[in-house]
Amino acid sequence: MKRLLFIAFLITICFKGFGTKQQNDIIIYNGETCELNLDWYFPSPFQCYYDQHPELKYPFRMLHTANYRGHIATWEIKDNVLFLIKITREQKNIKLKTLFKDKAINGKVKADWFSGYLLVLSGPFKEWYDSPYSDGKFYVIDYKKYIIVKIENGSVVNAAEYETDQYWDLNKKLNKKQRIAPQDSIILNGYFQYTSSFLPKDTTEKEVKYYTEKDFKIFITRYWEDTIVNVPLTEYCIIKNLTFDENAIGYFNENSFILCDTMNVLLLEMGASNVPHGPWDDFAGGAVLLVIKVKKFLNDTINVGRLEPYEYKSVNNFARYKSPKNIAGNIIINPLNDTSVCFNGVVEFTSTDPNTRQEILFENAAIPVYTVMQYLEKNKDADEFFPYKPDEKYKEIEERTKVYYQKKQ
């Protein structure tokens, strides 16, 4: 459990606000199929190629929130050289010749554009722990070996292998600024400095601003044992002329939009990584999302508990993964004008194992109304790692909409 807490501590202090863990690439190292550790705050070796060639358009769009780079690459280190040997997108192989032309030789590409560090994860296994929330157990995926490889122009110049306990013990000592062997210090610090170099330069320099409840209007109230905490919502709005594919997998965002002349969408969200700092900090973990298809602007009452599965999407990460979850409540919508509606009522989120309860209370709450383009303009820079141009994003939505309705026919 101590190692789990330390892992969580590292993630919290280093990566708070960077969201969903990304799917790893595959890498063949010493003849063994391993994982290449990736995250969304530093680029993969494939992305580095396009960073160095701005004249080339990056060929992939985001798949989902756990794969922003839009593909999974397979790499191989052979004779101390890093090769790209395969790229897949949604189980389909992408021909390397179409991406790299003459650089693709005998079905692989030497990654001579890449200089940096790789973290190779070998031998995945389940590490079981007692649940702090129930009598059951839960597990996290760990690895038997952590291998750090330094690459220069596609060639290996240094590598170090660590057993699991050894790797995390060295991490802990580095975090506490304790002395470790010089060779370990060089490669571990090199890896951390390489990956952290992609963080915004002012991440550790800017002063953290703390807020109070007076700074916000709408909250999700979390009831946890004897504690009641109000956490501000990070998004609440109605988006006009919009719907979503009820069968699509993943978190609802701009990449889920489907244009629709007869429908609007209500979006209520508490995105855990976007909550401003305040007295609720210890209870802001676990995103909550509710997206409902609503009628065009008429006086309307939404019985949340009686919504059909195709009418809404919900996420309740305050509960444990796979815990039984329910939503309930009623929302009364009264139009004010073209840019705002008035909400009264309550939405309740509950779970069992562990038992949690949360609610969003609306008392004459003014909810903004946006067109799709207004929403895109407002949120174009919301994610500093993946900003977009509203016009380009809207064209993507139009194309997705055509495909959606073609499949419906």
C-alpha cells in the first residue's frame, strides 16, 4: 500500500490537471513484447517526427480521451537501433509507406529523428490492495521491470533496467533528494527532466490562486460519511442544435458532437482536473458528467430517473469503478431569452459499494445557452495541450454528422 500511495502522490504533484492516462504504445525490447509508457503531456516518438516537420500535417485525429494521439504504434529496438514497425488505428494497420515514403524499408522505419528517453514497461501484473471503501480488494497494473532507454538520433546510447521495488524506491529517494548511485541518478534524472521539459514553463512558477464558494454559483454537493462538501461545476450550459451518438464510447466532449436541427443538449460537468483550487480540494477527485438530449425551448420538466438510455450519458467517478450507480431528480426548464434559461430542481447521483450521494441543486439558476460555434469558441483553449481552431473543429463535426446519419439510413 505504501508504494501505491507514493505512486498516487507522484501523480498528484507532477501531473495534476493532465487528465486521463493515455494508452501505451508497444515496443519489442530484447525480443520481449513490452509497453512503451506514454502520457499526453509529452510526445510519443511518432509525434516528435511531425513536431520536427511542421510542413507535414499530423495524420491522425483523437480516438478518445485515453488516446489523444489517435493511434497505437509498435516499435522495436534491434542492434541498439529504434525502429517503427507498425501503426494501428481502430484495429486497422496503416501502411508505413503512406506516411514515410522512402524512409520505410523492408516494412520498418528507422526512428533517426528521435532523441530523448523511453520508459519500457516489462511484465505487467496485478497488484492487489485492500479497498479503503469496502471489505473487498482492488488492483492496479504494475510491471516486473522498468527499463529507461536513452536514444540519440534513433540509436541507444544508455539503458538501465530496474526491478519494480527498486525502481519505486529510487523514485522515492529522488523525490526526497536523497543520495543514489551516480549512474542511476544520471539516467533517472535524465528521463524525468526530458518528460517534464514538455510541461508549460510557468507550471511550477505561477502562484496558485484559491477560491471560495462566493466565487461560484452552481455546485455539486458531495456527501461522504459525516462530511458535506460543495465542489463548483466546471461546465453547465445548453448547446443548441446538437445531439450525440448514444452508442459512442468515451467521455462526452467536442469530439462527440452531432449536429441536429430538432434537438439541444444539456451539459452538466464537474471535471476533476479542471476544478479551481479551494476548500473543496480534498473532495474534488472523481469526475461527474451528465449530458441529456432536451427539447427545443419550451417550458419543460425533465424526470432524470426516467430517461431512456439513448437520451443521456452519465459518468460518476466519485464512486469506485464498476460500482452500481443511479441518477434521479427533476429539472424544470423555463426559457428566459435566446442566451439563457432558468433551472429549478435537483439532480442526484448515487452509488453503492461504496455508498455515495451527490446532488446538483438549481434554485432559479441561470444556465447559459450557446450555439455550437459559440461553445467551440469559448472552449478552444480550455485544454492547453490540445487547443483547436473552432472553424476546423466545426468542419470535423460536420463530417462526423454526415457519417452518423448515413449509418442511420
